[in-house]
Amino acid sequence: MPSFENNHKSANIDYASMHLWPDNWNNPILPMSFDDTWISDHEAAATALGKPVVLSEFVIQCLNGNSSCQQASTRNPYFSDIYQQFGNSLSTGGVLRGAALWLVSPNQPGDGNQVETYDIQVPSSTFTGPITAAGQFVATKNQLCLAPNAPALAPGL
């Protein structure tokens, strides 16, 4: 991972970031061993650099561009796995300190708006399942980064 380390080694960089797009890299989604190893390798590199790391983009495609596409069989296990690694890091004081998915969309098939293959529709089983569960877990760990005197979070966030 020389490029990851070189890109983040400067003392002027406070934290490392990474993107995970297995579809674009032609890597299999299931089993998830690739993603698990890839994230673990980046965590190890960030630890060596003495910096936290944020998975600032991750997603897999929803083929056919509809809200029922492989949600339960492919997307949900993928998101659950990523958020499990993130939760383990939070629970153990690890360096993986954030995980932000790409791309939540209010657009629904049939509503006249374009639905992209990477969209996560609200609602969908991916959104109401692993994504919502991860948000609830983070809230219970009191790991939210709020500015001093920030307003209270809206219910459910």
C-alpha cells in the first residue's frame, strides 16, 4: 500500500481516507474476504502512520436499477459486513473512525426521476436494515463528532 501511506504520511494531514468500490475494480462481492482484508490492510497502514482512517465512500451496484435488486442477498450482507468492521473498530478503540456510504437517494423507480445503479433508495431494505442499525449503534457508542454547543440531533439520528 505504498500510495496510501505516501498520500497520508505528511504531518499536515490529520487523518487518512479511503474509498471502496469493488464493482469498479472487478472484485467479487461475496464472499467478503476481499473487503475485509482490504479494510484491515488500510487500518494497519493508518495505525503505522499514527492516524485515524475514514472509509469515506463505499457501495456496490444494485443491478437493474430497481429497489428490489439483490437487496437482501447481496447489498445488505455487504453493508452489514462493512458496518460490522466499523463497529468493531469503535468498540475496541481502533483507527477506523468513520464509514460513509455512497449514495442515498430519495428517487424511486417509477417516480419519473433517474435511479442510478449505485443509489440506495429511501426506504429500501438496505437503508432500513444495515444502514439504520449502524447509525443506532454509533449513537449508543457516543462516538458522534458534534461541535461544542451543537444543537441536539433530530430523533432517530
